[in-house]
Amino acid sequence: MAARPLHALTGLLALLLGVAACGGGHESGKPAEQILHDAQAAAEKASSVHIVGDVTRGGVRAKLDLLLADNGDGREQITTSGRTVEVVKVGQVLYVRGVPGLSGPGYRRLSLSDPRAAPLVRALDKKAVFMQLVNAKDTVSIIGIETVNGSAAVKLKSQTGPGILYVADDAERPYPLRVDSTASGQGVITFSDWGADVTIPPPPGSGG
């Protein structure tokens, strides 16, 4: 899947759709491109992340909540127009509810070998998600420093789109904290709980 610039805030929908400031040194003072590279590298290295968003695409507003683990397991919930889609991956099994064409009473189980599972699995792939939201080859500039959830963050503005990426001003843990495209009406996605100890269980009542 090709990487996209920062303005692709709502790329998650197309697929199915803080960080404590401590340690040795800061990201501020580095070139913008290096900060962006550090953020993507930190995101890829982290064992897990929690992503929450309130975004708009094609005039449709959606709320999303993802918990992604490095082993490929994950949980995704997207709510739009009063309808909720849920996808949970545990090992080699996918549990889905509310997905068009796969609806039924309760959760439906899919094997990863099922062709219908492929696009849903991609939406839970941590690396694929960040290739969409944070492109290390994008051209960016530093436009300031702001506090995000109690942590200092460097603001990077894409030169190819309206999105602003907030990166923790911590050289040891320069995690992405937020992607903000409210100025263009696309919304905000926030990142938290980087590297937390995460176990994704089968959803209640799924028979898993």
C-alpha cells in the first residue's frame, strides 16, 4: 500500500473504514524532516497504540477507536450515521459485526484465509495505518511547539496538505500525538498509550 502525506487524515476510513516528556533530549532543534522520520520510526517500533478520531470524509462524519498491537492483533470500532462497525482480530481469527455484506446476529467469525478478511485485516495493521497517517518522505516545516495532554509537542505542517502532525518533544520517545486537519474540516486523530502491555481478547458473546 502506497504511503500518503499528512493530509490523508481519513485514510483509515478508506481501509474499512500523552506521552510523558522525559528522557535525554528533545526533538525541537532538529530539522523538520528528521523529526518526521523519528516519529514514524518510533511509531513502527512501539508494541502498541490506541487511536481515537473524529473525522469527516465526503460529508460523512465518523468516530473511530482503534487498539493496535505489534503482533497484528487489534480492535476497531467505527461509528457513522448511527451505525457501528466492529472488527476484532485475535490470532488467525477475525470477529466482525455490522460490516456490510457480513452482517448477522452478533459477531461473525472469519478465518484470515477468507478473501473477505483481507481489507479488514489491513485496517488493523499498525504499520499500514502509519504509512497512511505519517509519511516520512513528506515535506514538512516546523510551525511551533504546543502542549498536548500535558506533554510538549513539535508541530509539523505538511507542504502538500492541510494536516498538522504533533510529535512528542522527547528524543527518546518522539511518538506522534495528534494529526489535526480541523482547518480543512477533516477532523482530528489522537494517539496514546504507546507501548502499553496489550492483549486483545475475543469480543464478549462471540464464542471465541
